[in-house]
Amino acid sequence: MVERTKELLLDYLGVAYGGMREASSQAALAAARDLGGQGGATVIGSRERLPAAWAAMVNGAAASALEMDDVTSKSSLHPGAAVFSAALAVAEELQAEAGEVLLAVVAGYEVTMRLGNALNPASAYARGFHPTGVAGAFGAAAAAGHLLRLDRAGFVRAFGIAETLAAGSLDWTDGAQTQRLNAGWAAHSGITAARLAAHGFTGPRSAIDGPLGLLHAYTGEPFPTEVTEGLGDGWQVLRVSIKPYPCCRYSHGLIDCMLELRRLDQVDIEAVESIELVVLTGGARLVAEPIEAKRHPATVVDAQFSAPFAAAVALLHGAAGPGQFCQANVDDPRVRSLMSRVTCRADPELDAVYPAHWPAAATLHLRNGITRSVTVPYPLGEPENPLPRAALCAKFLGLMDRPHGDELIEVVWRLPETPIAALLAPLRLP
């Protein structure tokens, strides 16, 4: 459990540092500076130190900006961007011991993912909510509350307050940057909830399962038993996936299919008559619907949530990293030509194992009448198909893009012996 938590921490630090270069992150930082003033918590990849709640907001938004932050299958959300952002910011302010920070993170993941499971992601999506923003506020409150040493009554208060602060809309289909804010605002909300609770502010005691609680307001078909089912059978932090590609997780299995098709046979792009993608129904509204819009992304944000773009760029370039998810490829006539030939459909057999598993399938139809099909049961990065530690380190070093990255990796591996201050200092710009 500790080793996996450290791997997730390394991944978080990389995506937050890399994401800070995005325009959306710089805007969030400027706003937080105006709103929060100076403080004691590091804004990763910047020179700034802000109050914990505002630093967490910026770090969470930055960690989401590249669409490479960790992700879960069953709950279909991004726990790390919310939980690590809250835990590290509060820990730095309190000068907490690194071991306590790791415990806070594990608790935050546990709460986030169990509540995300109970929300039923497909139902939450149908109501227009992003589970990261909703469940993430509770997980961030759990992490911050642990570091603030809340007692049982304090956690009840914190979760009650988090219920009223939880948010996160799916309405970013016109290229808006608000998806990147959902995890950051969850981190901000969680810290705020825990701080209010620490000072005695009260919230409803029925925040999760009450008649007006979380599982009533944010979903139409909840799975309430998921909140406590299997407690003691294994930590949720062990069920998290690390993303190799900078796009919505619902496209990752499709990218794996395209790359496998290229490995099986060098494909002449001009010989491709059509590409048929099998998209999980639970994620269709994110990456496949409406299909005409998904075939014609205008921005990189659009492309991050377009299955046709993900498949086309992977087939054309044989890769789907940050270098491929760029405006030049969004505008490339060759990519656009391939996207125009993409269709998306559902498959009841694949849907039957969702959300516990996220399989994908794809078929190339060639102009000579030959078809080639591939099915991927577990996208790269899933616990059943993990990203090797060497690949994780390479991802981190590529996102850091500054000297001494290898030294910082060793600092992470040495936790909890390393002080949190020593971990965060190299992540600030000089």
C-alpha cells in the first residue's frame, strides 16, 4: 500500500508540474493570488506560496490540465488531483510528518473512491455531474481532516459541510477549461470543510445517505452498499490506474487498440476505409456523442474528449502522448480525414463488465475488403495491466523538464523518511 501510494504521489507531482505551464493553470494561479494572498503552501511549478486552500485549488487544476492524472474504473473519477492537492497543502502549513501525509492520502482515496462507486458514475453523468468534483470534495476533507486531527464528530461535521460545497459540472463540451477546475475546487472545498469543522461549524449528519444527501442529489441510481462493502478486504488506493495518454480515460483502450493494430501490420492510412470503435456506453457522452462534434474538435480540450481524435492520431503517428495531443494535430488535414471515417458504437458484452472493467475494441475496414479487429480487456495503466515503474519514472521526467528529476524520484521513494518540505522545495521555481 505504501509503495503504491508513493507511485501515485510521483505521478501527481509530475502532472501538476507539467500542467502548471498550461494557460488555464496560470489563470487559476493569478486568480488565487488575488483572492488568497501570501501563505505557506507551495504552488507546484511556480514561485508562489499561498494559503493551503488556494494552493490546493491551483495545484488540483494544474494536475488535471494535461488529462494525465490518475483515474479509477469503478468510480470513474480522478482521486489524486483532489486528494494530494489538499493533503500536501495542509501538511506544508502544519509542518506535518510525511508518514501522516501518506496516511491522510490513503484515507482520502478511500473516501473518494467509495463514494464515487456509490454515486454510480453513469447515473451521475446523466445528471450532469463530474464525480471527481463531487466525491473528491469528501476525499479532500478526509485527508485534511486527518492532518487536522479531527475526531469522529469532527469528521461528521466536515463531511456534512463538504456535501454543501461539492460541485463539478460536465458542461465543458464547447472547449471550456472548467473540467480542470473540478478537482482543484474539490481540494479547496475539502480543506475549507475540514477547517470549518475544526472550529465547530456544523453540517448535516445525513450528508451521504440522507433523504437529501449525496446519494439523492447527485445521482438517480445510487449503489449505497458500495460505501461500506468490502471494508477491510483491501485498500482502494491499490485499485487506481495511472494514465499513459493525455486524454479522457474512456479513449485509452481505443488508443491501445490502434497501437496494437499498427504493431500487427503497418497500415497504409490511405487504405483505411473506416474505423469502427466500440465505446463503453457509460462514457459515450464524454468521448463519442454527438459524433459529428467529436469528429471535428476545435481545440486540444475538445481533442482530449474525442474518441475519433484519439484513435486517428494513434493510428497515424503510432503514439498518443502530450506531443500528439496538440493544436497542430487538431488542425492536421490527415488527422481530420481519418476522424471523418470513424464511427462509434456500443457492445452489450463490453458494457456488461462496466464499470468494474473498461474494455475496448476496434476494427479497421480497409478499402480492399480486409478487416482487422482488436479487443483490449484492460487498458494500459489498469491494476490488471499496470504501467511499469520505469515507464512511470519516464513519464515523470518528461513532465518535469528540469534538472535533478532523478534526485526527486529518489526523494519520493525514500518517504516517509524524507520531510515534506524537502519533497516540495525542488518543485518551486527559483
